[in-house]
Amino acid sequence: MQQSSFDTAHMNIMDVHVVVVFLDHRPAGELYGALQSSAKQAGFTGQVVAVWPDEMGRTRFLAPQEMHAFFRVVGYDQLRAQINTTLQCPC
């Protein structure tokens, strides 16, 4: 099975550990479960959030409801500046 590598940022947002996975124009819904499983198997702690830019450069995301307010206002480039590792996923 082929592994895909995703840029990832481990962040602490208001005392909540978050694993931000960058998809770069991929539809997140199909991958979200696999990303969550891969993050857990890799020993990453925190909520997994998938992000990607839309055609207008706006941040699109798949995240738990309680994190929506944050991800609605943060810029995609601001998030990318926090990349500090990669996540391998069989997806």
C-alpha cells in the first residue's frame, strides 16, 4: 500500500492540542478518518483538523465543531507557517 505524506503542524490553541494536517486542494471528507487513524498510530496527541485552501485562497477545514470559530478566522498562510512535522497515511 502506498503511503502519502502530509505537512502537519502540532499546535496548542487555548490549551487544546491540535494536529493540523494540510491537504492542498484534496477533498477532506474522504481522507479525514484515515488521517485520524494515522495520527493516532503515529503517537500524535490532539484533535485532528484537515485544512486546505479554496480557489480564492480562503481556509477550508474539517474540524470538531468547537474549533470552527478559530479556523474561520485564521489564514491558511498563518497555519502553514506552523508546520513542524509530517504525517504518513495509507490514503
